[in-house]
Amino acid sequence: MKRKQRFIRTLTSVVALMLLITLTAANASYSGYEYAGVIGQESDPFNGYVLGTPVAISKDSNGYFYVADMANGRILKLNSGMQKVDTIENIDMPLFVYVDNNDYILVNELGSNKILKYSQELELVDSWGGPGTGDGQFNIPRSIVQDSRGNYYVSDELNHRIQKFSEDGKFIASYGSYGSQAGYFAVQQGLSIDAQDRVYVADTYNNRIQVFETYPSWEYVDSFGTYGVYNPYNVTSFQPGIMNHPRGVYVDKATGRVAVTDSSNNRVMVYNSYEQGFSFYQSQNGYLGMSLPTHAIINNGFLIVLDSHSRILKYNSILNNTNLFTEYGTYRNAAGTFSNPQSVCVDPNNGKVYVSDSFNHRIQIFSENGTFLGSMGGIGGPYGYGTALNYFLYPKQTAVDKNSTLYVADFGNGRVVKKYAMGFSFVLAAAVGQPWGVAVDQNGYLYVSDWATDSIKVFYNGIPVRSWGGTGSSSGQFNKPCDLKIGTYNGTTALYVVDCGNNRVQIFSLNGTYLGELGTPETDPLQNYDAEKSAGAMLLPYGIAIDGDGNVIVSDTSHKCMRVYDDSGTLLETWGSMSSSDGNFFSPMGCAVNPTTGRLYVTDGVLQRVQYYDPVEE
């Protein structure tokens, strides 16, 4: 009996050892990445400035403006003519700036999850906060305001609450939690306060503005706004009451008028005061005239807007839908500089790196180490787009096939174009409603993800062959399918589809048969942000790459990290954090691997850069 027990124990140990060896062998092809460099640095010109994702603006009692220049890690101090006067440097992703009643400058530093308080001499005099869910801690302190009694209110975004602090930063109270009922929040962002100390909250994912009394106690009093999509090319879609992820809100204390930064509708809406029932007053909107505005204030009756072209727009008219504005800030269109880079690919034959410089409407080309080699498209800047071949309108994913033919998803022009290695011009590869992702297999079949129909479309020599998908969250359905890559899954050639709005990556055979998925959350990833992130779930992923060993690398964009899986779908590693420091991210998007060297490239659309990483040598 004892001999049999010893045999069983020995057999069990052998099986365990064999399993360990098998697992080790399976993962031996992945050893991790280390930061190696960055592409896309920019400096201010003489007597000017280049903004990098400006996200907030405020004004002091002396007429100076302060701009949170997020990607550049600084606060710009500007005079009334919007000329640079001074800066506060070395801030890890300033997400908001606010001048309080005593002209102190409050900065919400995302990298540390703290509030920084500066004097008029731009010296740090106080700070409070830190990461966490406890009283006085933050998970993205998005914005801040002060009431007439000196109390501060902070929008604690991913904790879905508003926190109240004394003038010296001591915690007083917390209001709200996750939900859609009155007084609850879903990823609320902007704050403002009126002359009666009512706090206004841009309840971003509930697509509304909520209003609260603050004295003698916190109390919900009103809200306005409901979800809706505005199409600037369809005048009947203009409805003052609809909102699409409003990021900012600002109340002009002199008039009570409310400016709402209706970001995903590419517009700023102005409403009359609380006493007037928030009736519609005016709007400024565009798509090409104003792209994804981040913040707006009312100054002397006119709008000042920050948008995702990294510029300040000062409107000179109160007329609706006007383009009468003055721009400030040098465009981010110098060679080697990016404006919202969204995709990257590598030519397998020569190592050239192609970056989709989306808001410059161009493709830039670099050597493996980031030396600028050239660009394709227009002159860059907000107006560098075009509809003719060789021009782009918000290009998305790029791909290079085995013959060095370059494919570009020309999103705004509703087409995929390609350029042969020895060609002089782009030619039409496929007509698609809103193409985002592109991939090409070994036989020349072109795969395209189409936002207009939430589907995958397959072409051969420009002729539609098949398609699958449709809007939904079931297996095989999509909600804003983004980047595509062809790899293997359990030994089968497969198409990986980043299903952004469904927080997952879906895997299909090349004929469209559903095979599996990666990163699907078990619970609501907004309500349970930290838990789902720790469990390996994704939140609004955009990019995907396949390395030379078949491992799958995913940009888990709203978790600010990268996920690595083997070709059977096992999660091997998660790396990266929310910071502008080397190797980290705010919005990792497109990614690609050089198949020869193994170097990984990752674009960061908000931080305006492409970082690259080398495999760790064992």
C-alpha cells in the first residue's frame, strides 16, 4: 500500500513537472518589452507656442488666461492677446486648470491623481489627493471649482462622485455614485459653478448636465440633455437638447448662460440661465471647423474653445454656426510632429514605419529608430485634408502587405486606398462607408472594418467578396470595430477584430466563422473600473499587433495599458500605466511589430507620440 502511495505521489510530481515544462515552453517565446525610444517630440517656436492636447482654460482677475497643455506637461500663462507670458512645467498630464476666488491656480495632475495649488508667482503652495477610492483620494480628478465660501468641489471621474474639500484641501464630504438616476453619475467630467453657488456637472456617459444646490446642503435641483448624434451635413439632426458625451460645462456668472462642450457632436452649445429654464441660446459647431472640443468658456460674451487640433478658437460673433473665429497656437504640422496619431504599421521588407497622423490628414514615414523620412497627404494642420487621391481626411489604420504595398483606411473620404511599392500615386482599393481597420492576407484579400455598418467587409481586387457582423453585442456582432490583424488562433489562421465599443477582441476564421474572443468584461467596466482592469478585462480597446511568435498585443486604451496574449488566448502580461513618463500611456491606440527585430511601436493619440519597445533579452 505504501509503495502504491509513493508511486502515485511520484506520478503526480512527474505530471506536474511535465505540465510546468509544457507551460514554460508555451510561454518561452514571450519575455516582455522594455522602453527604447519615442518619436514625435516638439518645441515652441520663437515668440509662439505649440499646444499638445489643450484640455482646459481659465482666467484670473487680472485678465490672464491659463491653459492646461496636457501632452506637453505644462500650464501656459497667456495675456489677453493669447500670447505666452510664462509656464508651469513638469506636470504629469495636467487635466484641468482653474483660477479660484483668490487667484490661486489649481491644477488637476492626472499622473499623480492630485490637486496642485499654485500662487500668482507660479510657485507650488499646496497639494492633496492621491490614487484610490477612499475619502480625499481620486481615480482621475477631472475638474475643480470653488464656491463663495471657499470650498472646492472635485469631479472624481472613475469613482463616479463629487468630493468637497475645504480651502486648505481637507476632505469634507462626497456626493453621488455610479448610476443614471438623478444625482448619480457615469464617468462625469466637467464642473462649473454659478453666482448662486449651484454646481453644474457634465455627466458625460449619461449625456446630460446635472445641477446641484450646495448650501445649506448638497441637493439635486435640475438636469437637461439626452443622448443624440448631430450630423453637420444633415440640418434636421440639429437638436439643441441632444448631447453626445459632453466633456465640459461652464457658467458665465454675469449672465447665467451655460456653455456645454458637446465633444462627440463636435460642437459647443450655449443655453440660457437656470432661471430661464436652460432654453437654447447659440451654438458653434463644425466637424472640420471644430473637432472633438475639450473645453469652452464664455469671456465678455463670446466663446473661447479648445479643440483636438490642439488650438485655441476665439469666436468673434454670437451668431449660430459661424466660422468667424481667430486661432491661436502654432499648428502641430511640422515634419515629425503628430496631431492625434492613431495607427502605425511596419514594412516587413525594409523596416520603414508608417504613422497615421490622423488630425494632420497625412501619413508620416520614419526609419526604424524614428528618423523622419517623408510624408504623404496634404500639408498637415486642421485644413490639410482633401478628397482627391493622395489626400486624406482623418486617416485611420494603415497596413503593409508582403509586397510593400501600403493600404490606408481613409475614414472621412469613405474609402481604402493603396500605394504600390514602386507606385507614384495612391489608387482606390475599396469603397467603404466609414473604414477604420485594414488588413491584407497572403492571398491579397483585403479586410476592412466599417463603422457605418458595424461590420467586416472583404474585397479582392476592389470587388466585394463577403461581409459579416452588424450592430450588437452578441458573438459575431460589433460596436465600432477598429483595428484588424491576421494571425493564428489555436493553430488556425485567424482575423483579430478590436471590437472597441463592446470592450473586447473578437477572433474569426478568414471566412467569418466566429472562433472566440479576448478581454470581455464580466461586469460593467465603467462601474467596476479597477476590478475589471485587474481581472484582465478591456475598456474601449483600439489597437492590435501580432509578434513573430504569434503572440497577440492589444492596446487596452481606456485602461491605459497593453495586454499580451499567446495564440490560444491566454493572457501573458499586462504592462504600462497612466502617466506621461517614458514607456507609459494616456491613450495607447495603434500598435505594430517589426517582424525582423521584434520592436513594438505604440501610438498615443492624446500624448501626441509614438513610443517603441524592444523585446527583453533572456
